[in-house]
Amino acid sequence: MQKISKVTIPTLTVYSPKKIKSNGTAVLIFPGGGYAHLSIDKEGKKVAEWLNTQRITAFVLKYRLFDERIMTNKETGPLQDAQKAMRLIRQNASKWGIDPNNIGVLGFSAGGHLAATLCTRYNEIVYSEDLNINARPDFALLIYPVISMRDDITHQGSRKNLLGASPSAELVAKHSNESQVSTETPPTFLVHASDDLSVPVENSINYFLALKKNNVAAELHIYEKGKHGFGLGVEGTSKFWTLDCISWLKTRKIIP
């Protein structure tokens, strides 16, 4: 299982369907790893290859992880990279044969936190260029995501790596995505296992409830078994989340 750490230069890798024609849909993937490393193979490359089988063009973002040499405010770096990647994809949509109005995000664990952050804070100015290009995802797929930075349900490692050992209440609230949902948050598909001991299922439940409160289309699948980090699925109920995901994408007419 390939993992990368100490990322100081972000990169975006494109995976285009090879033997079948793209359907015009694109997905930007954020691998997980607790903001300490990136599970670039299991939650990046393999996921991109699966999306390709569904005629979806995929992009894997190797986003920066905190390094004091390059980031003053480490909690801003990943969002900068996420916004920049979304704008870059949208700006070059014709080059890759994709619909600029049908670009979603897919995030695992801490990558799910970054995806949800982009979905709720896409308009926040965190860098100064390309601001005329929309950074809002058109839909979101969040797989066992870290959503909250609240002490009772967060993943402590992700919080510490992103916000530091003793973040202020204001910083915790800002990065707790269930508190940032609005009516403009994109339609969202969520997956979690109830036996997840690393990232409590309440992260997905609370985000779903916030989406529902704001009348945002959302679907939540809680599987009895699967624990954390099951990627594209393991034996047990979480094995089938990819089928549920494709069904949701078709129901929403995101893919044909």
C-alpha cells in the first residue's frame, strides 16, 4: 500500500478512460491519511481506475501536508490546493473532454474533510489568482469522512495535524464542516461503517443532518461492518458502497 508524506509541492494527475469514451463527468479525488500522509494508491490511483470503468475522468490531487518551510497557516494549505485544482480542471475542461458543469469531488477520511471543506468554503479567498473561475464542486462523494473538528467526534490525529495541539474554539468551529453547510452546498453521497473506531459515524450523520436542514439533496449509507479505511470495499456490508454510489450518480443524472 503506497503512502506519501511530507508533501511540499502539490500535483494533479489525470486518469482518462482508455478503451471506452468518457461520458463528460469528472471527479477530483482527495486521498486520506489524517493530514499526515496520503494513501495515494488505495484511495487515489485505484479509485481513479474504478471511476474510469464508469466512463468518468478522474483527477488525483496530491495536496500539501504541513511543512513549516512553505506554509505559515497550515490549515489553509490543503484548501488552497483543492480550490486551485478545481479551477484548473474547470478552466481546461475542453482539453480533457469534460463538462465544466459536472465536476465533483470524492474524499476519503481526512480527504473527505478536505472535500467537504471545498464544498462549504469554495468561495473563501485563500489565494489571489484565478478567482474568476468557480471552485464549487457540482457534487460530492464522501467516504468515511472526517467532517468535524469537535473534540467529542473528531479524528484527533487529523485535527492535531491540521489545526495544532490546542486550537481555539473559533478555529475548531471554522473547520467543523457540519457548521458550514448552506443551501449552496453541493448534493452529497455519504458512506460510513458503524463500527468505525477511528472516525466516528457521527461525522457523516451530522453532516447529513446539516444538508437536510438546508434542503441540499443527500444520501447516507451506514453499513454495519467495514471499520475504517476500507477503500473500494471489504468483505461485509461496506463491500457494496460502490454499487450504491453508481446508483446515486445515475439517479441524480450525473452520469447516464
